[in-house]
Amino acid sequence: MVILTLDGKKVKVKEGATILEAARANGIEIPTLCSNEALKPYGACRLCIVEIRRGTSTIIDTSCTYPVEEGLEVKTASPRIIEGRKIVIELFLARSPNVKIIRKLADEYGIGESAREMGKDNEYCILCGLCVRACNEVVKAGAIQFAGKGLQKVVDSPFSQTAEDCVACGSCAFVCPTGIIKKTDFESTALCTPQGCEPTGPQRQLLNWKVEQKLRVCKKCGNAYAPEPHLDKIRQQQNLPNEFFDICPSCRKYPVVDEEKCLGCGGCMENCPCGALELDDKGGYEKKAHVYTQNCTACHSCELICPMVAIS
Amino acid sequence: MKIKKVDDLKKIQQEGIKLLSPSTVRITVGAATCGMAKGAGKVYEALKYEVKKQKVKAEVVCVGCNGLCYAEPIVEVVRAGRPRLTYGRVSVGRVGELVTSIKAGAVLRDLALMRRDEEKSALGTVTVSYAKGKIPKAYAQVKEYRKLDFYKLQMKLVSKNAGTINPEVIEEYIALDGYQALAKVLTTMNPEEVIAEVSASKLRGRGGAGFPTGVKWSACRKAQGDAKYVVCNGSEGDPEIGMHRSFLESDPHLVIEGMAIAGYAVGAEEGYIYLNDRYQLAHTRIERAITQAEESGLLGKNILGSGFSFSIKVKRGGGAYVCGEETALLNALEGTFGEPRPRPPYPAERGLFEKPTVVNNLETLATVPTIMLKGGKWFSQVGTAASTGTKIVALSGNVAQACWAEVPLGMSIKAIIDTFGRGAADGKKVKAFQTGGPSGGVLPAPMLKLKLDYQQLTSAGSLLGSGGLLVMDEDTDMVGVAKFLTDFFADESCGKCSSCREGCRRLQEIIGSIREGQGTKEHIALIKRIAAAMADTSACALGKTAAVPILSVLKHFPKEVEGKLMKGMH
């Protein structure tokens, strides 16, 4: 444990935490736009700046990137910090005057409009990098990246073409604080050519990355529930059986064998990708299937193969 | 020949001395980029042709730049037993005449800049004497180089070989006590002693921040890691200087030696040179130097039988200004975005590929061999008490003579501009100057009395930085300068930090409208507000100093800025 001073209060924090985490654990609110617990600290939005006194020197740094140290004295809302934050918000306001989260922040800090002398743009992306980092660090797809440098910096798919590594998971749209990443699921679409139209089944579209991917339909309930490439990626990462994602999570349960109906043919056992089924001797020549749930991944392949519909 | 022992180095040294003062004639052409731009390539070809035509037994070689960039193309002639003559501004048309004069043993008086009677090596143990016996009258009329102001005020420690040796021949480097420092370190010192020596020298980083090199090295030495790296920062994204370029083009082995010593001190076995991609010739020469060093056994496994192994790779960067920032450089080396990383952890703890890394400026590393040879205490007495050693200063802008010179720290800026640059061009007055590249403040002429050291320049609102010295004459439009420098930062910001990216964008707009006569007092107030926030909230030195030039123009040239404001509004 490390002891440091936060706004004049001595607090105990576990080692390795950041100042931001320490502040939040102690009920001190620091505004952020680019931090997310699931992602590595990045420090792009500069809103979470704090004054850090370390020994004899005082520095200003982002609390989301600065690890706690014994004896640090941190001020999270000194006049200098508030002034710095205000101008950063004003600069954001000039960039993205129509983004809700920026408007909300501006209201909290009592900023009506950005200064008249500043130019105004109408960008929706605030370049916080959450989408890029989620795609790289969590999904590990690496489908989108920053492109350009400095004032030309944007988030884009490679060469502004279809993002080929995109698995259409939609994490980017989920983490985006401004809502500029559009994720749309279609019940059914059709691929139309001069020769005629062909239905393609349910699809997910991510317009920003020019991506359209098929959605997997649950073999049990018939609902389209997740994009195919995403499921394939998880399956490969986790080394899961091929049939694992045939069933959607809400239909997924451990199979139960109806012993009345079971013939003991062993088809389910042969077919089980994880060896979770075995035939138990029930005396005489009678054998019945038994599910060992510790091995079972609830892929339901046994249910689909059973000739007697004895597994459900 | 493979160098396995220190004695082998001595043998090669003798070979090198023969190359430097041959029994025939040696003609050298200053063929660094500055010379090439002025036609040194053609002069070299013409010399080779003429030498053949006039049947003169002479060897024509390319060397680097000796600092007299304004007098390029520079040709030097070494004749057995005669002083080494330096000719400046040699055009192709005069090459025939030059070779004829060499044949006749005469001197071309109008082109001759200086003569040099002998060359002392770094340690002073070896003297290459060119002139033997009495100096003929024609030669004696040419000034000795030490009597020229240009050399009198210089102290050549780092750039001592530049312009003298052929950068593509390792023997010539060894001739002037090259690799002696490495030999001394590997055979007689342990890593802690090396670091102690560097600490005693009070050497500070020559890149921008001026961090004490000894502290950096000992932090990296103490850090735990299965591998460590030495990274040489040759990014040099500043628009007006090319010292690293000139350096690698003139004396690449000195950098290699410095890196190997750093590697030994911190416990690293691999080094990287991050080089600006625009430096084509420098890249060719450093690659060749590395190959030569490897072939000679001065790089690679078990150097000089000490058990220490070190290898160097060169990585070319895109030349972005931000990649001179050490953590952005590390990102670029790893192949990702050239964006600064959050600090802490510092590179000395977790740097390249998450391993302890020491990142040093090219000039810092090139200073190390001299410190090892002459001792840290000796070095600490050069310069001032707080800023020790020498610094290469590159003069550019409206100076009469664009050049670079190595001066002991503590020299006044006025002396530097007057001696080496010969004042402003066309007899004009100096109006302002900027030190340390684009991040430095633009200071007015009365501040010319400032001394070139870390502290004075920092307290004046500028920095020593990379040692660039940009001179502006009386006709310079200061608002234009502010606009140029703000455009530069807007162009070079990596775009990660919101404050730097958006701040640069707005500053660019505001200074643009002031320049067009649309500005008001509110514009100036807004510049100050944005500048303060950028300095406080940006992550790296680029963002923190992006507003320094514009602020310094506002501070030192307020009348000129106010004159540009909208009429009736001030």
C-alpha cells in the first residue's frame, strides 16, 4: 500500500494504481474523455490533469497515466488546474460544438461558447482514441488506426478502404463517447445486381469503416445474434469447438439427457467435441448417455445429433 | 585486419598516419551535404580528371565538413613535407589551375584560406606533421589556421576530425587516436568507473532538455532487465540545422565509439541509431562505418578480448520533429506511431521493447570518447561551472557566413555571431535571434550579450537545445516569424494531446488573422491564455514549447505586433 495526499487528505492506495484510480476510489471526481478501465492509460484528452508535488518540485501531469507514489501531494482542482481544463474544454468546444458530451462538460465548467476569436469546426470525432485502443487491445483485431499527423489526424480504416480485419464486433461504437461511430444491424438485406437480387440474410454494417458482415443466426431460437467473423475469432482465440457458436448465449444451457428416450447408441459421445459425454452402464446391456458438465462447453452438438431427441 | 588486442590498434594507427600524410599528394574535397550542394561532387570528378590528365601522382579523396560551410566547395592539398593548404570556393573552372599549381609546388593565393602545419591527435600522443623543415615563402604568406578568428575561438573536441579524415576509411579515424577511448574503457575500467567519470564531467544532454548524462546512465545501469539498449537520437527534425547530418557525414566512427562506451557502461549489448530519413549521405556513411567496425572487430562479439559484445543497427525515421522526443522516438523505433509515451515509467526503467534503455543525443554520445580519454575532471573545467564542455553551434538565417563551430559553453552569443557568422548579411543589423531550434524563444538584439549556457538561455525564455542559432536581420517581419514557427508546430504536432493539437490549430488561425490585419487586442489575450494552457497540459516538450516563439515575439516586439492590429482597435 502507498500513502499519498489527495486534496489535503491522506489516503491509502494499492501499489501500481494511477492517481485517477486513487481519486475515484476516494470519491474525488476528475473529468476524463479518453480513459477506460479496460484499456491501457493513454493520456490524450488532457482533461484529467492534476498538480503533483513530488519532493520539492511541482509538475502538472495527467492523473490517468501517473502511477501513485509514496508521499505524493496531489491537487485535483487547484485554480491553475481548473484554468487549464477550462481552456482544453474551450478548445474541444471549438472543434466539436455539436457533441453532447463536450457541451455537457462545458456547462459544468460554466463555458458558454468558445471565444469569438477562435475558429470553429464541426468535427464529431474528438480523437480520444478509445475505439482504436479497444480494437487493438481488447478485440485484438487491429482493424482501425489513427491516420495522418497533427491537425490532419483522423481515425480511419486502412487507406480509407474497407477494414478487412474488422470483425464487426461493434466495440468501437460501444466505447465512442460522441456516438459518431454508427453500428447498424439489418434483419435481412439483399445483394442486388443487374441480374437480380439475392437475399443475404441478417447483416451488420459499420459505415465508418465501410464494413458489412453477416450475423450468425442461432440454430435454436432463430435470432441473429453476433457477427460471424467475431465469433470465429473468439473461437480461434479460446480454442473452442466448431459448433460452439451455433446457439446464442440465451439459448445456451447444459444438455439434459432424457433417460426414457435415450437408446444408448453413443452417437452424442462420438460427436462431442470436448469429451463431455460418456455412456454409463445402467445394468444389463442398458447404457445411457451422461453429461459431465465440467468438460461441457454447452455447444449443443449432442442435441442436434441425437436421433431420439433425448437431449435437450 | 581484425583488431584483437590494443597493440593491433597501434599498428593500424601507423597505417592511418601514412594515409593522412602520404609521400605523394593527397587532395581532399569537402563532400558533406553542404559541399555537395555547392558542387563538390563535380569538383571531385574534375580533380580526378585533371590529376590524370596532368599526370600528377595524387590521391583524391572525399572528406566531411570542417565547419566553413559558406566557403564550400573546400579543397585541401597535402604535399609531402609541405603544410596542408585549405582552398575555399573552388569552382570546377579553377580545378585545372589548382592541379597545375600543385604540380609546380605553388600556392593559389586568391583561393587559399589557411594552412595547417601539423595535426595533433585527441590524446596529443600522435602528431601528424605535414610541414617538414623550413616553410617555403609562398606557403608562409598564407595564414596559419590557429591565427584565424574562426579557429582561435573554437575548441574542437567533438568535431576535431571533421573535414580532416576520410569518413569511409576506419584507419584514418584510428590514426588520430580513434577507438583509444573504447580500448581504455574496456581494458582498464569497470562500468561503474565509466559512469563515475561521465558524472564527474557534468556532461548534460545536448538534445534539448539538458538532462545530466551520468544520472541517466546510472539509472539505466541500476534498472533490472534481461536486455538493455542504447539508442542514439539522430532525429534532428529542426528545420534550419544539420549538425547531426554533417557529423555523421564527417566522422561516423566517433558516434560508434561513444555508443559502444555507453553500452559498456549501462550493460547493453545492442544499440540503435535513429536517423532522420532525409540524411541520405549520412546514412550511407554510418552504415559503411558500422560494417568496417564489425570487420575490424571493434563491434560485435568479444571486443578487444574483453568479453564485451556490442552491435549497432541504423533505423531511418521519417524526420518528424516530435520523434526527437525520446519516448516518441522509441515508439517510432518499435514501428508504431511516433507519439510520446506517458512518463513515468522513464526509458531508463522501461524503454525500447519494454527494456531499460538509455536514449542519448548524437552529440552527447560523440562527446563521451573525449571525456574517457581526457578524464571527467578535465572536461568539467571546460565551459562554465554549471554548463561544462563544448557545444557545436550551427549558424543560419541572415548571417553573412552560414557555418558551424564548436565553442566552449559560456561564450557570448554576440561573439559567436560576429566571429563565425561575420554579423548579419549585406551589412545589415541583427534584429533578433533564436537559439535551440524552433522551440526556443525569439530574442531581441539587446539580448545578444547572453552567454551560451543552459541556465542563462533558459531564464531568458529560450533554450540551448540542439545548438541552432538562427539570425534575423533588421528587415525581418517578426509577426511573419511567429506565423512561420506556429505553422511549423501545427505541422509537426503528432496530434495525440488535445491541447497541443487544437491549441496549435487555433494559434495558427489567430496569428494568421493578426498578420492579415484582422487582429484585435482580444486576439492577443487569447494567444496568451491558450499558450499558458498548452504549456501546462501538453504531454511532451513539443506541446509545452509550441507557443514559446509566438509568446516571445509578443513579449519582445510588442510594437510591431500592435502595429499589425486592426485600425482603431488598439
